[in-house]
Amino acid sequence: MKKYECPTCGYVYDPVKGDPDGGIAPGTAFENLPDDWSCPVCGAAKDMFEPLDED
């Protein structure tokens, strides 16, 4: 599962960790997040996030 980064503040959504404070269980892929999910740091919309290139 890919990590995604918020271009506004740099927060990285890691599917292994999920977003427990936002009610997102660990193991939840970014694609499976609710459409109204937003960055827990700055509030940016889900559709603003960009896939993180990991080599």
C-alpha cells in the first residue's frame, strides 16, 4: 500500500498506521478512505494528496 503526502503541510498518510484520531483503522489503504476525509494537520482535502515515491 502506497503512502500519500499532503502538498500543503507535508503530512504523510501511512496506511500501516491509518489515522486513529480520525477514526481510520490501521491497514486502511488511501483509496479506501472516505471521500470527505481530510488532512488531520491542515485540513486539506483528500483529493489534494499526492502519492509518495518510495525507492
